Amino acid sequence: MFLLIMAALAAMILGIGLGSVSVSPGEILEVLWEEIIPGGQAQEKAASREDAGVQAGAATQTDEAAKTNAVSRVDDVTRTLVMNIRLPRVLLAFLVGAAMSVCGVVMQSVLKNPLASSYGLGVSAGAGLGAALVIVTGAASGLLGAFLLPAVSFGFGLITVVLVLGIASRIDRGLSNVTIVLIGMVLSLFFTAVMNLLATISPTYSQRINLWLLGSFSMKDWSSVGILAVVLVLCLAVFAGFAREMDIMTFGEEQALGMGVDLKRCKWILIGTVAVLTGTAVAFAGIIGFVDLVAPHVVRRFFGSSHRKVLPASALFGGAFMVLCDLAARTLASPREIPIGSITALLGAPFFLYIYFGKGKHAGKAKKASKNADR
Amino acid sequence: MRLHDGRERRKKALLKAEHINCGYGGPPVVKDISFQVGEGESLCILGPNGCGKTTLLRGLSGILPIKGEVSVQGKDLKGMSARQRGRKIALMSQLAETYFSYTVYETVMLGRYVHQQRGLFAGRSPEDERMVEESLQKVGMLPQADRLITELSGGQLQRVYLARTFAQDPQVILLDEPTNHLDLKYQVELVESLKEWVGQGDRCLVGVFHDINLALSFADQVLLMEDGRTAALEEAENLDLALLNRIYGLDVKAYMKDSLKRWE
């Protein structure tokens, strides 16, 4: 676990440092150190930084900025780059990755299905439809749109889950897994179809819709980082409170009921929380697949299945993985940016196969699991 | 241990099922079944495939909604929360493979769920640890406590699940064909450990067994089911062979004699 924390930190420093302009780890730490420590000196710098920010494009430095340089070695262009562009982006990527992975863990346990992910519930399809509606109606432009797009897509994602659970519990009062998966699948496909229809009949917006769907961390500010961080911490606390119930649920519904778990209540709470968390993540970063499916499996390989360990480890691993994917997304084809959604799968698939079939404490289980499934 | 007098049993009844009807939404699969099991007693449910044995167990354990009443020591299970019910009655269902890799110890510890506090900071008590080790000891899986359940054979997994049921420490254990997947030796051992368990204090057992021989060697009472209804509710030694033959559609005694001949 300690190793994983160190790896996550290293990934973040790498994510901040690399790019069209490289920043050394030493400089990053220095900037962070100075930003975290409050006081008169920092204020003075903040004032001078504003000046530097204005003239950064021209690459000329004012006397004031030069003075700051003398104090801290790190110039203000770098400082702005780190604090206003790289750091929020990396943090957002980390948070989104962590959120997705944790949601994957919970869904796989609740549905007792190693292939489950939060997207199977229709969150993404619903959110996608919401976003497409905002884009097509043209409301996405302007200041209001910047707020409207995530809000509407979040709302649509949540409504979809409520619909899925509502219909499922209508059909089957016990709210069994198969029903949930089936209804989620049906509604997902339906909403995706509606969204595609929207994109087709309004070709001017179709590219924007597609880009949104593939996900990106660019052009995000501190406020999105803040919101997502708060939501993630709250949801993680809920999940942690249900860690044992989730352990039991992986043994199937009948056993869970026989062991005294209030299954229906657990399912509503856990799936509802997943919907909120996924909805928030999707609203800020678009639909980024694969991490939520893969991170839990990789983590279980090393930490076993107990949710007390899997939850925090998945958050760390998923976050670090997402930071690295985002790094690849913006550097591999620079100055163009590859959609993050395709990077996660592009890098993730071979990495997953390597981990899964390679050596590890829990290796060799995939084969056994598939053998058991045949029986 | 056996109580041959029906009236005496009724006085000490621990588990009472009255007019149980249950099913899966359509017409009831289990129709109007009533019985009582006394302290320290075992009831065995027999009947051909599809006669509603497993459904009855599910209804008794609260997994399926029922019409009728199930009570343990006079307390109706219907009003109880899942946790309260879990402390009274435990169901050991038919073997289900799992993909998720818990250790044997972790798996059995999950049985303690109903006795532990809920929520974020719930920990395990020394009592939990003692119960888990004792249960593992009972089924002979203590030496394997650190192995992953995904690496176990079907029979070993079955014993782990039994240990988990013991760790849950209920008053009533419902067993759904617990001897499936088990070698002959473990079948006998399992029955022995069940007998030992039920002999301690105010406990009772209800089990579905495939093997009629095993069932009769183990049970005090037999509930013979046919098409969801009670065909017979008898002391094990009083079970009517002709009825058994008719319901199973086979001359049970002749069949068993035949299989014995092989060894003569």
C-alpha cells in the first residue's frame, strides 16, 4: 500500500512535469511548497505573478518578476503553468480515475459480476444524452453553458439510474442482479441511440458531441477539482462503511440474504452513491471507459478481494493510471491531444493482460475462474 | 437425544412453521406446509427433484416472501430485520463458485457479520476470532486458513461455507444438500459435526439431503414432500417405505440392496 501511494505521487509529479514545456521535479516541489505556505511573502509573489501572467505570452519579464526570480529560482511562467494548468489538470485526472475505479469495485461486488462497471447502469448513456441535448440546443456556448453542460449531464445520468432501478424493482421486487444488468443494458442502448440520432440530424454539433463523449481533462479549473474532491471523499466514506456488506455480496444474493445482509437497502444505497460519483466524474471529464473495469482486477491481483484493502488501493491505482494516461494523451501526438478515452483502452488493455496473466500473489486465477464457469 | 413422544416435542418446539406457502410470483411452489422442530433435533426434508425442498428452505430463511408463519422460540421472524433474523437462522445454500479471491479465514469471518457493529469503524472482537478458529477447526480447515477460496476444491469450499455458517452462531441452521461435492469420508464427518453442533444447547437443524440413507441416519424427523405438499411428517424410523417408493417412483429398498450386493 505504501508503495502504491509513492507510485501515485510519482505519477502526479511526472504528470505535472512533462509536456510541451518540461518542469523538473525539484521546481515542482518548490512551487508547491511555496504555494502551500501562506504569509506575506506568498502574497507579494501572488501580486507579481499577476503581472507576469499578463506578459507571459511575450516571454518578457517585468522587473518585479525578475526580483521574484532572484528569491525563488522558479520563474513565474513556470509557476503559472504548474499552478493554473498542470496541477488542476493532474489532480482532476487523478480524482476522475480514482472515482471511476472505486465505482467499478462497488458495481462488481454489488452485481457479483467481474464484468460489471458503472456504465452498465446507463449512467454514461444518460449523461451523454444530456450533454448532447445541451450541445445541440446551442446552450453550451457562453458562460452559462460552461456550468449547464456538466449539470445537465449529471442530472441525466442520475435520472437514468433511477429509471433503471425503478423499472427493475417494478419487474422483480427482489431487485436481483440479472434484472438490473438487463434493464441497464436496454436503457443504455436506447439512450445511446437517441444521442446518435441527435448527432446525425445536427451535423454541425456532431463533432463536438463526439469529442465530449471521448473525454478530456483540458480547460478545467480549480472549481471542478474542488467539487469532485468533495464528492469523492463523501462517496468513499459511504463505500467504506459498507465494505463488509460488499464482501458478503460477492458471494451472491442468496448467501448474502442467508447471512443477514439487508440486501435491497444495501443495493439502493451503493448503486445510488455510484450513480452520483460516476455522474459527477462524467460531467467533468466526459465518458472515459476501461479504468473502472480494469483497475479493480489489477488491484485484487495484489491485495486480495477484501474491500477494506481493495477500495483505497483501487482509488490510488486508478488515479495514478489516469494521470499517466492523460500524460500520454497530451504528449504522444503533441501538439494535438488524443482523446483520453481511447488512451485508457490503448494503454490499459496490454497492461491489463500483462498483469492478469503474469506473476502475482493471486495469479493463475483467471484460468481457474473460467474453468469453474464451464462446469 | 431423540424424542419419540410427539407431545413432548411440541412442548420444546424451537422452530415452528405454520401453513407455509411460497413461490416465485406465480402459483405457489410450496403449499401449506407445517412442522415443528424441537431443541437439539434435526428435521430432514426428502422428496424428488422439483418438489419444492429448496424453495421451502428459502421461505423459512426469509429469502423468499411467504404466507404463513415461521417462528423461533415463539418469536415471529416476519417482523425482524435482516440482521436480527441472521442471528436466529442461517441458510447454507447449495454450493456457489465465486470469482472473488478471499482467504478461507476472511470468508469464515464474514459469517460474524450479524454479530458485529455496522459501519465505518467496525472491527472484529476476540470473540469473533475465537468463533472463526473454532468453526474452522470443526470442519478441519484450520490448517488451510490462509489459502484462497478460489484455489479450493468443491468439497473444501463446501466445508468452508459450513464453517462460516457455524461462525454465524444461529439457533437454526438450514442446509441445502450440504453433502454435495463431498467425499464419503467428509460426508460422514460433516454429519458428525452437525450432530455435535445441534446437541449443544437450544439449537435445531433442518436439512435437505439427496442421499436417503444419510438423511435417515441423521434426522429425528422426516418431512416427505410431493409436489409442494406434505406427503408425510414422521419420526425417521416410522417412515413408510411404500410411500417412499411411490413418491420416488423406485423400489428404494431393492435399489439399495442391489448396490450393497456389489461388495458381497
